[in-house]
Amino acid sequence: MKYKAPATDGAPFVSKYATLPTSSEYVIGANDVLAISVWHEPDVTKTVSVRPDGKISLPLLGDVQAAGKTPTELTAEVKTGLEKYINSPEVTVIVQDVKSKKVSVVGEVATPHEIALTGPMTALDAITMAGGLKDFAKKKKIYVLRQMPDGVKLRLAMNYDGALKGKPRSDVTLQPNDVVVVP
């Protein structure tokens, strides 16, 4: 595996991978829970989990690809599919529970665990949600591991004390599947 090392001056490592572009609308992922509502059609209205293969199963339509699509895109696809069976179906897709986007916090924190990434979150936020640092945590050696689409793994340094003081470039904004490591 390839690793990109953090800068040695204590500032977080910055590369072309530091932040990925984000869409303004949520993208559905595996394990998310969706409410599919078809107005006046209780037999077709369902709450479903997105399977690991990215699909959901719906009455009349069978398997439908959901992962990788926005709720708006999935709504249009379900509506088009149901038009063969229902006259002018009114379809709504709501993401009820986000389970596909998570980060992990490991090491010298009170409660190492996975955290749902439901909105913008930094490494400091994740450490706080994990109960904070243990007594012997190495504050100056905290980093974030990030797997990039091309297989490169990045190691992004975090300046814990700087983040607590609100200093720019001290914290790392997290992305899905990041791992915050507290040695």
C-alpha cells in the first residue's frame, strides 16, 4: 500500500486529495434505510434497507439500484417503473437512517467506535464523540487515515491543541470511511 506522509512542520498534510468535491444532495449508500412512499398506494409504500449490493426490493418493481443515486434520482426511477402499473404515481423517497457514511475513532480514546457521518464533522468532533482522550494519549501524534479511490492511503496529521484553540489548518474535516487514530 502507498502512504502519503504528513508534513513534518506539524501542519496537516495537504494534497490534491485533502478534500473531495461534495454534492449538495445526499447520495444513498449501502445499509441506508429508505422510506419509499407512494401516495394512496399502501401496498407499494415500504421502508427498506439498501443491501450491500446497493439494491432495494420493491413490490411490482423487484430489485432497484439505489446506492450511488440521490433521493431525487431514485424517486424518478421508481415513479417511471410504477407508471406501468399505477396511473400517475406520486412517489417520495426519504432517507430515514444514514448508515453508509461512517468514520472510526481508534486508539487512546474513552470509547473507540464507529460514528455516523450525518453532516460536516472534524477529527476533533469525532474524538469528542468518542469520549475524549485517555490520560496517556499522544496528542501530538494524532492522524486521520483516508483511503482514496485510486488506492492511495493518506495520513493526515491533526494538531490537537491547535484545533482546541481554533487555529486554522489544525483540524481535519472527515470524509466517509476515514479512521481517526489516537496513539
